[in-house]
Amino acid sequence: MPPGRILLVEDEDKLRRVIQIQLESAGFEVDGASSAEQALPLATLADLVITDLRLPGMSGVELIQQFQARGISAAVIVITAHGSVEAAVEAMKLGAADFLQKPFSLDHLTAIVQKVMAVQVLRDENRRMREELDQRYQFDNIIGRSGAMREIFHTVERVAPTRATVLLAGQSGVGKDMIARAIHQHSPRKNHPFIKINCTALPENLMESELFGYEKGAFTGANASKPGKFEQADQGTVFLDEIGDVPGNIQVKLLRILQERQFERLGSNLTRSVDVRVVAATNVDLRAALEQGRFREDLYYRLNVVPINIPPLRDRTEDIPFLARHFVQKLSRELGSLAKEISPAAIDRLLTHSWPGNVRELENTIERSLVLAPAEVLQPSDLRIEAPRAAASVPSAQAPLLPEGETLEHWEQMMIREALRRANGNKSQAARMLGLTRNALRYRLSQMGLESGSEEADTAPGLS
Ligand SMILES: Nc1ncnc2c1ncn2[C@@H]1O[C@H](COP(=O)(O)OP(=O)(O)OP(=O)(O)O)[C@@H](O)[C@H]1O
Ligand SMILES: [Mg+2]
């Protein structure tokens, strides 16, 4: 057994010295303190605290309460005067491991210390192992126990130190943003900017000046020169979100940045160089866009140097219990909610949902449930899982018809994609689910750019 470090709190100098010598000769490291006030700052170092209960100023019991308030995890043995068992009982209730009644023999003291220390060492070992285990299923704050996620962590670790371009693919809410940031954080660029550019949010004419900057007078309203996002990110990382939405003329310029790290500001002939690492993300299948000519093939290959595909949550259900407990812990702290834990039955309930909104939906569900839960432990009945969207009815007069930022067209496309997914790409089956004829579905698919054109094919391309 490794000897531990002991903090001895005793106001009688002589007794303290005697005990100290005894414990040191038994192999322990011992710090002495003559009051609780003096002991507090030393306690974080100790595996075990031995404290007299009657002390000048703060009492031994108050000292133990302070340990709890500060999350100090040392084991505690209390020393009580003859005839004051009540105080010892109180201390034990607060979690003290044992007590010694004065007068005690030094051999008795040593035996108790060795016993308590052995338990404490085991407990520490246990905690350390548990923490290590948690660490293995976690990368920064990204939780993942499934094989797919562990593989992703491994890839991130290997690729982060390089300048290789990474293409993240996955549905909305699977964690693309988090992974992009983790790549930056684990790279030598971490002390330089991480600049995220949402390629959907920008109208085409603004996008060029946003990305590459402009010179004074380049267009009406350009009253001063301005560097673009790529310049701002010099030596850092640019995260191009929703890369599939980048218009053709910008695709050409991105290709040049990726190939030569060069560009010009709008309204300037001066060629500038930047040192940036590019991470791109897409929640559509870029290969489908490629086939339809909406995305340049050369750019696709430049981006797809290291592809990372993040599967939807329903395809890695092993992650759900870990994510759920992580969110309960994190959000209950942030919200100060009454509920702070989740029951195994509630986790089982979470496992039966299909999570079309992926991890984001799980996180939001846990948050809503925590806010409204009436007790300390979340039960299945406390879970506010949204009803499947297919069962939607007409919202009441005050409620918004569609979620904020949603359009009818996009909504319809989501339904169609979901139907095809459930039907494994079989159009006749998907059409039935949607209450459409096969031809009506084909028409909509062609409008979405997903129709293969071949009358024979019954499977939609680009959907898996
Ligand atoms: N593995 C994970 N561990 C912990 N939290 C996660 C994990 N994956 C996602 N989240 C959380 O879920 C939410 C959505 O994640 P994120 O924004 O990274 O998704 P996304 O793929 O970028 O989505 P979108 O395509 O909509 O931009 C965030 O609040 C994030 O913190
Ligand atoms: Mg995102």
C-alpha cells in the first residue's frame, strides 16, 4: 500500500508533535495545523485529515462541513474528548470515517489510520479508473462510446496536427460543429482564429466580399477596405459550414485557396497569400450535387482529403445513455433544476425514439424535461419527447405553422427524404407512406434534383 499524506489538526502542540512523529515513523507524510482556519488551505493535498473536534475558532465539525462545501475528498478521522460522544456521532453523520476518543494509545491511532487510509486509497483508485473510463468515451466535451464515434476521435487526433483539409458529413445536429472545433483545438493553430462561415446564410454577392475582403471603392458603399474571413483566419482554421450551398463562381475561388492558398480582395489586383487550414461540413450528400453538376468535382476532391462521416444518432444508440447522462449533469447544473439524475427506465425510453434531430434534439429534450420535472430523478413520464412529426395536426391559431426559420418547401423535402429513408430508397413504398402516387413522388424528386431519370430505377440516388 502506498503511504499517504495526512493533515493533522490539533491545537495542543505537544499532542500534535507526538502524533506527527508516530505517523511519520509509520511511513506517512504529515502536515500539522493548530487550527481549522490554518488547516483549510492544506486540506486539498491530504488523503486523510485527522482533526480534533474542539478547536479554537472554527470547530472540527465546521471544518468537515467546509470540506464538503469545497468538494475536498480527503477521508476524515475525528478526535474527541472523553465524554463528548455526541460530537463524534455528528461528525460521523457528516461522513467522517472513524473517531478516536482521548486518551488513546499511539498503536490504536496507527491501526485506525492504516485502515482508513487503505479504504481511501482504494476509493481514489476507483475514482481514477472511472474517470479514465469516462475519458475514453469522451473527446473534449464530445461524448461517444459507439465504435463509429471512437473511430472519429481517433481520426481527429491523427489529422488535427496536420494542415489536411477535412470534410465532415452528417445530418443536422450530429455534432459537425463540435468536431470542427475539436480539430482546431487539437492543432498547432489553436491559439490563432477559428473562423466559421455559414455558406447558406450569405447571399451570393455578399459571400465573395465576406470571404475574400474588398478594397475601398470596389462597389458602392465600400467606403474603406476590409479583409475577408480568410485573411482574418491567417494561421488559424476556416470552417466552411454547409459547403454544398456555395455558388459556382465562389467554388472556383475556394479551389484556388485550397490549391495555392492565394486570393485577391474584391476590387484589387494584388494577390495575397494566407496560411489557413480548411474544415468543411455538409449535411447533404455532396456526391449527389456532384452528379447533378451543382458542385465542382475538382473542389470536391480538394475538400475530401480526410472525410469524416458522422452517423445519425439512431445508428449509434450505444451513445444515447452516455449523452443523456452527460446532458443531465451539464444542464441541471446550468439550469439549477430540481432534477439532477436520470433513471434507467427513462434511458430505456430514450432508446426507443428515432431522434430525427439527432444529438441536438436529445439535448433539447433533456433540457425541457429537466425544467419541468417535479423530482430529483427524471422518470420516463417526465420526458418531453416530441411526437413524431408525421403525426402533426393543424396548430392552434396562435402557434406558428412551421418551426422558426422553416419553409414549407424544405419541410416537404424533409418528409420525402424521411419516407425514402424508411423505405430504404424504395420509391413505391415511400410514395405510399406519403399518400402520393409513384409519379407524384417522382415529380417532386425531380424538382429536388434527386430523380435519377431512369424509368427502371426504383431507388433514389444519393440517399442511404
Ligand atoms: N457527441 C456529442 N457530445 C456532446 N454533445 C454533442 C455531441 N454531438 C452534438 N452535441 C451537441 O448537439 C448540438 C448540435 O451539435 P452541432 O451544432 O455540432 O451539430 P451540427 O452537426 O453542426 O448541426 P447542423 O448541421 O445543424 O449545424 C450542440 O449543442 C452540441 O453541443
Ligand atoms: Mg453546425
